[in-house]
Amino acid sequence: MKLTVLGNYGPYPKPGGACSGFLIDSGKAKVVLDFGNGVLSRLQQHADVEDISAVILSHLHADHMSDIMILRYAADIKMMKGALKQAVKVYAPAEPKSEFERLHYKNALDVIPITPDSTLELGDLKVSFQEMVHGYQNFAISIAKGGKRLVYSGDTSPNDALVAFAKNADLFVCEAGLLERDEKEIRAMHLTAKEAGDIAARAGAKRLLLTHFLPEVKLEYYMNEVAQVYNGIMEIAGENRSYFI
């Protein structure tokens, strides 16, 4: 599997950046995890819309799904022109209901609700979910192929379910929306970098890829916090960079 980072900021990007979005390419399937602002433009640098097997949204906060509202126009026009043969499959939490209903648009998107028991087979990829703790219903996502497994946290507060879900992950893509110094001021049901590192360490994750950065914060601050608690391979999710699992 190849993971390409389409956007790594939240809840808003730096100039020229994009919010959360990741392209998984297995050779037989192309799946996009989250679709925040700026992601559609980035996606088209790596794949055509008509080649996408599915989009999976961890949750329905705007920085993780706003470009779906633009993707639906692209899909609609491509279907009218015959370039896209069927609606783009979009898997998403059904709550909040008002946000879930907004995803529907003509016949351009096939919107399918995620439940904690949902399992998907997309080409050669097996996908499963674990509900997390966030302001909106949020699911961590596991994608497996050939004995290798990627786990993506979405957005969440610290919880033991994520430790169990990320157990022995070959690549753990984890949000680090805050630093410890921010915890008292802007705590918003996110992980600090140190908490992300602690979860990765307890899960025995083989590699940790940090994401969901505040644009004004120097990236080395996130790395310094993680290094206090996690001794494995750790990297910053670089926009337009690819990682192999």
C-alpha cells in the first residue's frame, strides 16, 4: 500500500496548504481518507476522480469533509459527460444527521453510513472501524492488505479503545492537534502530540505518522513532545509526500 498525504492541517490550513486528506493506493484500489478543504485539488495531482474506489470520512467536521461539497459537482459533471460511470461511494458517520444529509447530491454521490460494526472490502483492501471520542461521531479506520495494516485515528480525545485498535499497526497515522502547553487553553477533544506518542507506544505501533497540525506551530515542537514517550520510527506527515506500508 502507498499512502500519499493530501493535507495535514486542522482546523484550518496555512497558506497553500490543505486540511485532512490521505490517498491510499493498493494497486487495485484507490481510497481517500477524509476530504477537507484543499484536498480535491491535491488529489488530482495524484489520481483522477473517476479512478477513486471510495471516499471514507472519519467524521463530519468541515476540515475533514468540506471538499466533498466540491467533489459532488465534479462527479456530477463527469457523469453527464460519460467519464464517470457510477456515483462516487462516500462512507461517512450518520451523525450529526443534518451534516450527513448535506452529503447527498443528485446521483453524483452514493452516501453510505458507517456503523461500529461496518466492514468493507474495496478491491484488495479490508477496512474496519472503531468509534472514538470527539465532538462529532468519529471513527478510527483500519485498512489492511496482505498482512500489513494502516490505522488512522481521525480526531479524538485520549481513549484506550484507540490503543487496542492500533495494536501492532505497521503505520499509525495519528492526529496531534495540540501541544501539552495548549491543553488548558484550547482543549477541543483532540490529542496532544505527547498523547499521540503515548498511544503509539502502548499500541506497539511500528511507525507513527503525525498529522492535523495548527499552521502557526513549528513542526519540531510536535516531534519533541512525541520523542518523550515514543521510541519507534516517527515522522511528520508531509503534504504531497508518499509513504509505503
